[in-house]
Amino acid sequence: MATPTTEQAKGPIGQLTMYTTTWCGFCRRLKTQLARDGIRMAEIDIERDPAAAEYVMSVNGGNQTVPTVTLVDPTGEQHVLTNPSAKTVKRLLGV
């Protein structure tokens, strides 16, 4: 099984950042599904990064809901998704 990377994904598929926690099962599942398809991401643990936690709360109505995903699609449009499916992330990345 492929292991997700914490390097910023750049290139023809855009950029992908996932805000997570170590204990989040939904986060682990999404990371595994994306890694299986070779999709790289930057991963930020909101419990270790207060600024990231503030950002997640700002886009989720004050809640620290993870996974929260930000991505830039191939057209340059930025998306913020809360607990998205792997299928949705891959579609927006053009994969």
C-alpha cells in the first residue's frame, strides 16, 4: 500500500492540502484512498498547528471538522471541502 506524503503536491494536478488529526478515521481512510491512486498531498495536523486549527474553524462554522481539504484544480480555481469523498477530490484534481 502506498503511504501518503506530506510534501506539497504541485504540477499538472494542482495542489492538495489535507487538515487532519492523528485519531481521525475519516482522515486515514481518505489519505489511504488518495495514496493508492498516487495522489500526493500536504498534511497538516490541526492539533499541532494552532493556526491550521483556526483556519479549519474559519471554513467550518467554528468547528474543527477534519478532514478539511483545500485544493487548486487544473484551471486554478481553489476549493475547500469538508470530509470529501476520494471520488470528489480526484474529480476536482482532474484525475
